[in-house]
Amino acid sequence: MTYRVILFLAALTWCFQHRANAAAIEQLPEETVTASLPAPVPAIPSRDNARTQVCVDPGHPNTFNPATDMVNGTNEARVNWQVGVRLERVLKSMGYDVRMTRNAELNYVENKDRAYICNDGSALAVHLHCESTPGTGFALYYPDRQGVYDYKDDAENGFKGPEAGVIMASLPLAEPVAAWMRRALAGSLVQQGIYGDSRTAVGSRQGALTYSILSKIPTVTIEMVVLTNKKDAAFIKTEAGQEKMAAAIAAGIAAYKAP
Ligand SMILES: [Zn+2]
């Protein structure tokens, strides 16, 4: 074969392959391309977030509810603690200071004390919980109105709160946290919604959750999973599930912009 023929054949082959590839790409529906993209990794916060103190509150045990009854091979106090410790580690690696409201899985801390611990030097508070109602997935709650503290015969009953600034800043905290959870947990957990505290059992009675009423800083409660749901429980019991949860919440915190 002459040199010219070889060149011609090579060019013809290239043309044919190129056209075939172009046709294949054109035929791909847009959704297929988008769906095949990997979930974005959590963003590293900018330097102005460094040395900000975040309060991580692994919910329970308290006298209101120890939450130590076994559910699907674990219990709420344990899951909250396990994810809380991971969240503490992730936030510290991002440059945040972290204040934990308890220092052991079975450390009893009352809800009002959790607010006082968080108010002491933290910029915002995240309260970690698990749901035990029918259904599946995660839900977030924030103080959408003032409430009046009313728990047993507590000396501080009648206290009104939180202040308007806390109410204004709490939804803007819940939203990026929910958005990152949607992205990072897609395929494992669905989002139920973002609701006012008044949708909860205690909130419907007091107007807001106890630690929200007493909070001086933006605050969000995360019902991470429905623990009575077998699939949810199986996810949150694993190290990988807990790591995904912690990374998502941390990324949401990093994305928070105070109004
Ligand atoms: Zn709880």
C-alpha cells in the first residue's frame, strides 16, 4: 500500500469513529448525563469560618426521655452520640471549634442545660435526634415563633423565647443543612421536610422546643432518620452511614450565612 492510501484510510477511520462518538453523545438524554455525575463533596469553609464555635448536641438521655430502649438493634441515644462524635471530628478538621453538650453516650443532660451549654460561646447549635414515628427519612425543625417554657415544676417555667433574631436566623441555618443532606444522602434517605418547632409534640404545647426557647443563637433540630424504620436504622447503624450524615451536616453548617 502506498503512503497516500494509508493516510487516506487512517483519515477515513478517524472520521467514521468521530461521527459515531458524536452521534452516541447526542443520543444521550440530558438526565442520564446529570444522573451519572457523582454527588458533590462537602465544600471546605472559607477562612472567616475558622475558630467559630459550633455547638453539637447529641440528643438524650434526659429525664424527659432516656431514649435508650433498643430499636432495630440500636437506640436513639447511641446513634445521636455516634454521629455527634463524628460531626465533632469533621467540624474540627474544617477549622471549627466544637462544644459538645455531653461527653459520653449515657451522660444525662437536661434539655434546658443543653441550651445553656450551647449559648456559652457558640455561634450556632445543631441538635441531633432520631424519629420513632411511622415513615422514613430525615426532617429538620427550627423555632418559627416564641414559646413559653413549661416542664414539670421547673423554676424557670414561664420563660419566653427565643428572641426575634434567633427565630430569623434559624431557618437560614436549617435550609443549607437540609440541602447538603439531600445531596449527600440521596439514594439512602429522603427528606421529609423543614418544619417549625411547633409541629413537634413538645413544640405544639410550648410553642417551641425547650432548647429553642432558651437559645440565644441560631438553632436547628435534625431528626436524622426514623429509627423504627428498618431501612433507616440499617443505614444509620453503619460507620459509612454515620460518616455520610456527619459530612452532610458539617457541609450545611459551612454553607450557613447569617442573615
Ligand atoms: Zn430525640
